[in-house]
Amino acid sequence: MTPIAPLIEAFLRETLSRQRGVSRHTQDSYALSFQLLFVFAAEKLKVKPSLLTLEQIDAGLVSAFLEHLEDNRKNAAVTRNVRLAAIKSFFRFLEYRQPAALDQIRRVLAIPFKKTDARLVPYLLREELQAVLDAPDPTTWEGIRDRAMLHLAVCAGLRVSELTGLKIEDIDLPSMSIRVLGKGRRERTLPLWKSTATALRAWLAIRGQPAVPEVFVNARGEPLSRWGFAYLLKQHAATAARKQPGLAKKRVSPHVLRHTCAMIVLQATHDIRKVSLWLGHATLTTPEVYTRGDPTEKLDAMEAIIPPHLRRGAFQPSDRLIALLKRTS
């Protein structure tokens, strides 16, 4: 029997962190996936999580775990696929560490992902976006910080981990630009709107000198967390909904702000390549979802297409055999 605890520790600390250099957000997502899996396995097998063995985490148990996510935790297929992706990544790591378990590993790797609906990306209309940006109180320390965060999140289309991880040294106000270290360790430099630069200057003027390098901090001088930003955004969205009732029907998350930025860039440039560069996507296939959500793209396509003229038809008498069959039927 092979204890699984040392293997998962080596995967998270050595492979993910040191060798692959994945972001902290990805590490947290993987760790949560394994936490859920091992708690489920421990309850099902009646053992402590620390005593689980590799041989016990077989394809049958993983499949049962995925069903548990959907049936008991009410997770959507997208979340199920995220958990399965983490598990498969770990088992691909095991292929070279545990060759004796190769058959078990391949059975787990053969578990298929579930198809998901290709839904339109959610985003805010301009009036709704403006209401959210204006929601923070500009006369308070927290309000000035939040206004700068919201402006920056929308202007640069930042992932929440990129926003909360942004450091003072990454900001160049004279050139009105920022440097972002994104997903996959890819760097990109982005220009700032004048309103964003103004909001950022106002925040940096009152930020103080906390010991941490992150731009956005809480009242204790600690870096603001992803969950902290999501909570603040939820509060400001509720405030903005008083002016824009349509916001009450929308789920305004940090990623919705990123989608909104993508739609703004697409509508301004009509070029998904620029959307990809702006948002830091790895491939050009990722931003294609925004073209499905932008109605102006369809209008442009309609204007570019010349409808074909109908060809004049010529009457042809029915084939004699077919005519015979019709008469006898």
C-alpha cells in the first residue's frame, strides 16, 4: 500500500509551485479539489484522510466523488470538470512516480469531462457599469480605495488574482500604464484610461506606507484578498442597483468586470486579437466567446453579406415512373 499524503505534497509543492510555477490561485484551486476528494474518500472508506492510500483512489471512487459533487453539493458541470482536471493532473504526475499503478492511473485518466452549455458571457451595460464605478463614497479612505480598484479592474480587464497581486512597482503613472503578471506567468503592459489614472493617483496619495508591496490593502495594512474584493464588489453592486434596477437581476462578480472590459475593447476595435492581447489570453480561441455576446458583431456581419438573388426556376415535368407510382398509391 502506498500512502497518498507524501505524493500529493510533492505534487503541490514541487511540481505545481517550483517546476510549473503556477499562480497562487491555481494552487488554492487544486488544494481545494483534493481536500474535497480526500474528505469524501475518508467518509466512504471509514478511514482518516491522512491514512488513505493511492490504491484506494481508483476510477470507481473518483467517479463516485464526481457524482457526489453534482448530486449532494449541487455543483454545476463546469465545477465538476475543474475538480476532475486537478485530479487528472495529479495522476499524470503519478505516471512516472508510480509505474506499478499504471493501469489504475490510466483508468482515472480515461474518465471523461462532462459537456457544458456554451452560454453567453455576462457583462454590464455602460449605464450599469458607470453606476457601479460611482457607488464607492469618494469622501472616505475605503471609498477612494474601492473606486480605484473598480476602475482598474474594468480598465485593464484584470483577473481578481492579478488585481489583488498588483504591486506598487508595477504602476507607472507618468506613462499611465501598469505591468501585469498574468496566468501562465505571462507579462503584459496595459495603458490606463485618464479616469483610472486619476482614481489611482487619489488612492496612492492616501494609501500610507504599509509594509506590504501590494497596491490595495485593508484597514490593517494587509493585502486585500480575492474574497475581500468580491465582498466589496457585492456591496457596491447593491448600492448601484438603486440607480440601475437591472443590476439587481445580475450577478456582479469580479469576472463579470473582466468580461465587461472585453466587450468594451471588442466594440471599440472589432478585433478579437486585441481582446486577447488586452486580457492576456493564451490563445485566440478564448476571446471568441465575446463575439457571440456582442450584437454589433452580428449587425456588422449582416451589412457585409450580400443576400443571394433567387435563381429563376424552370418547370420540369415529373418523371413517368414517379408519376405512375403516385397514381397507383
